[in-house]
Amino acid sequence: GANPDRVRQELAQGDVLVEQWGGDVPSVEVSAKQKKNIGDLLDIILLVADIKEFKANPNKPAAGTIVEAELDKNRGVVATVLVQNGTLRLDDIVLVGATYGRIRSMFNDSGKRLRHAEPSMPVEILGLDSVPQAGDILLAVDSIDIARNIAAQRARQRQAESMTPTTKAVGLDDLYAKILAGQVKDLNILLKADVNGSIGAIEHSLRQINTKHSEVQIKVIHSSTGAISESDVNLATASKAIIIGFNTRPDPSARKLAEQNGIEIRFYNIIYQLLENLEQALVGMLAPEEREVVNGFAEVRNTFRLPTREVVAGLYVTDGKINRNDQVRVLRNGVVLH
């Protein structure tokens, strides 16, 4: 059921043009399940590496990037690193982001112990002082004292940055004031809905609103179906966007992250109300917001019927609490059912 042309079209919208469409980015249609074109993909990778002369010197101190890391209760800090230059060896002292350590063990993807790892090799390493972040750069250094001092300095810097108040994303309530002050030219929206049909209808109506209001343009930076996730909140934070949920809700972790980052999430189940609110925000006539207070979340573990034919749900409370006479919503995959 895959549609490669649709993928190419979406890439083109992001200014990535593949060779089949006249661009310079190679693409190969592959299927690991059907074992289709895997060899062609490897050939293309080698060809691009030759043409662009991607090279690494194995006779240097190691440098690489952390792919993922975790704290294992049996082995301690475990990090997966992709070696990009030099050779990583056992007992090397490494500086990784805001942490450091000495390589005590290395394993390949099959779990086999290694004594060294050369460029392009992904390996698991043990021996770091704390869990690094994905994307941190690993560098082999000469002295444990140098590594410790630089790591401590980076840790202090990260802590100071985390305590600095971040710029709050634009909210509908204060949008008009920022328009008048000239602070806002675009209103970024991240749209989540229950079905693709709703997304198409909403985006079409938003384009019509844009033609009526030239001072601010509404931009849908991302749209998809399903529950509002942490990745959606992170994208909204980076792009200073508001999140609009149409017949869908965030999971508990996404809701907490949105509160921490000051991201506004608006919920709707009628399209005209959504459009009316956005248009009123553009002209400064938005009515006072009604906020929804969430007491808790629970998971339905089983259902059964009483002799009176009423359906009873057995719940397991996963967050917060449930009070008698609370109003409830039934969600499946983040989409509102009842």
C-alpha cells in the first residue's frame, strides 16, 4: 500500500527534489520485507560516497555522534555511538556532551565484544559517568581531568539555559495585540485531527481566511491524524506554533510537556467554531476562553454487561484521579469516540 510518488511529492514541498523528478538527490524504492532493491540502495550509497569523496582517517583520536543512550539497571550507562572519524579503542578517555568517561566495554550490533571501532561503525559503549543526549558529539581526549572539567562546564551551561525563561509561543488570546505591535506576521498552526477528510476541509477553509486578512497569514506547519504526541509539542515549541486538536486529544505526557513549554492547545469538534475562533483572534474579538480541567486518565481493561443490559467498564487509573460525577471522554488512539 505504499505510495512512493506521494513521498517524492512531500519531499519536493520541502525543497528536496529527487533524481526521478529532475533533482540531484538519489532515491531507491526499497522493501526490507520483500528484500527488494536492498543491493541497489547499497550501490547508490557507495556511489555517492565515491563522488562526494566522503573519507575518514582511522589513525586519529576517535570522533562520533551519540545515536541513543539509556541507563541499564544491570550494565549502567549504555550509549550507542556512530564512529565518524578516527578509531575508538578500549580504555580511551572520551568527552560526550556534558558527560565523560573511560571506555570499559564495546559491543557491535550482534553483541560481540570489540577492542576497537573504526569509522562508520556503530557500537555500544559502557563506562560513561552519566547518560548523554542523542546527538551529543563524542571526542577521545588525552586526560580524564580535561574531560571532567569540560563536561562540568557544559553541564553548568545547560542548567543555566534551562533556567532561562523561554519565549512563549503566540496564543490566540494575545494574538491581536501582537499584530498591532508588529510582532507577528504569521500564525503557525500544528493541526491534529481524527481523519484526513477533516484535515483537508480545515486547510481549505484556512486558505480562504488568509485571502481576507493580509496582515497575518495562517500557516499550517504540520498536519496529521491521531493523538497529540510529545513530538508534536516539541515541533510546536520550536516553531512557536499553537496546536489545534479536532476530535483528538493529547496523551498525558504531551499535555504535561505543553504546560511546561507554554504551548497553547485548543480543542474543537465543530469546524465552523474552529474557523470562527481563528478569524475572531485575527481581528481582536475573541471571546473569553473556556478552559478544560483534566482530573485524570484511566485505561479500560475490560467491559461486561449487567442483567439490565447496561455496559460496565473496568478501569485502571494511570494518571491523576477520578471523582464521582466527573464528565468523561472515551478515546481510542487519541481520537474521541464518545
